[in-house]
Amino acid sequence: MDDAVIVGVGGSPAGLAAVDVAAHEARLRGAELRIVHAFSHSADLDPMVHGVLAQAEQRAHDRAPGLEVTRTVVSGDTLTVLRSESRHAVLAVVGGRGHTRFGDLLLGSAVVQLAAHAHCPVMAVRGRPGPRGPVLLAVDGSPAGAAAGEFAFAEAALREASLIALHVWNTWSEPTPYEGPADPLNVAVDPDQLRKKHRRRLEETVAPWRAARPEVPVELRLERSRVRHALLGAAEEAQLVVAGARGHGGFTGMLLGSVSQALLYHAGCPVTVVRGEQ
């Protein structure tokens, strides 16, 4: 099915926790849940693996009774298999960390690679268990950020949650015009004017999503800070963080390529990364 939610499962607690979240996401969407296991060696198909998959399927049914659940066992490394499976999915869910001899899940850098190359949004389940609070959207004005905004508002509507649209700005990353060698090395900037400019951009960026999802309560939040520091701090009060895969070309300072990596490694709640070309 092209509207399935997929979840990568091996045998770690992180993989099984991802099943709970994936089942919930599938139920919210009225979608099928597809449990995916990748194996690289024939030994990976021993009876213990089948026991793990059966346990994962039972957890999904316990989490979302009546949910349609299928299993897919594919030869290949986990990253390649999940990327391929993501072609026919609306969301891929993985454990934020965890490793077993079954090739389970994606550790740090591999999660980042999947988020960068998957054909659908990727949700990494990490942080504190059962997070509550609003959906947190990192707003940066890039094409990837636009796709992330649409996803975040839709997700907040599905969860019946409020949404914080956070844009972070700072003065040292502002572009300054250069007219020639006579220009001073340091051009003074007016923080008040910059704040007004970024506030206006934040309002303009969020307006279409707000109009499309009027049922979602929205808080516009503008912070002068370092981007990663501000987002990781805000994630402590959120149930989900949504960010674009890359921010080049967006508002100055919001390089969500590096920021999304920081979130995937360190956020205190699940993180969904959405690529602009999706």
C-alpha cells in the first residue's frame, strides 16, 4: 500500500518502542502498518527473529486494536531496505538508537542518512517515554521547511494537539551588503529592526498552514539564540519535533541540515524530518 506507515524492527527495546509509536501513527491515519525486518545473513532468519517479529506484531495490535498489520522480511542492510520500503509509505518510523545481532536498528549516523534519503518523512523515536505537550515546528523559510510545516500542522490536527511554530534568529549570521574595499569590516545591525523583520517572516510563513488547519491552536515563538540550543530546549516541552531536512536558502541562520542532525541525536522527544522534495 502506498499509504502505509512502515517501522523498522530487529530485536532491541528501541525497535519495539518504535512499533508502539508507528501503530499509533497508522491508526491516526487509517493506514496499514508494515513491520519491516532486514537481514544480511541467513543466520538472521533463525526462530528468534520470527519470535521478535511476532512480538512486534502483537504489540501493534495491543496498541491499536483492529489495525491492519503486515510483516516484510527483506534481504539487505537496514538502511537500504528501509529507504526502498519508504517509496510506498507515508511515514517511516525507526528507533532513535539500538543495535542487535539482527541488524536492528539504525544508530545515530544511519538514522541521519535515512532521514536525508528516504522517500517519505522519517520519525525517530527517542527521548522520554510518552512525551506530552504541543507539536514543535522549526520554521526556517526553506523549501524543506515548507514541507515540514505542512506535515507538522497535519500531525497536530491528527493528534488534536496545539503547535508551536518556532523561528530562531541571531545578529551574527545576518548577511550584510558589501560595496567594495572601502566598506567597514563590521557593519552595525539594528536588533530591533531584525526582530521585526523575522517576526514578519514568521507570520507570513505560517499563515497558509494556519489557514489550511484552523482547528490547530498555534503559538508563534520568536527567539534570539543559537538555533540548536533553542530547539533542543523547546523540545523538552513538546511531544514531537518536526524539521526540514536542510535549510539552505531559508531564513539566515537556520541551517536545518545540521540542526536536524542535532535533534535526531539529542532531542528529548520523537523527531520527524521532512525533505522538501517529497
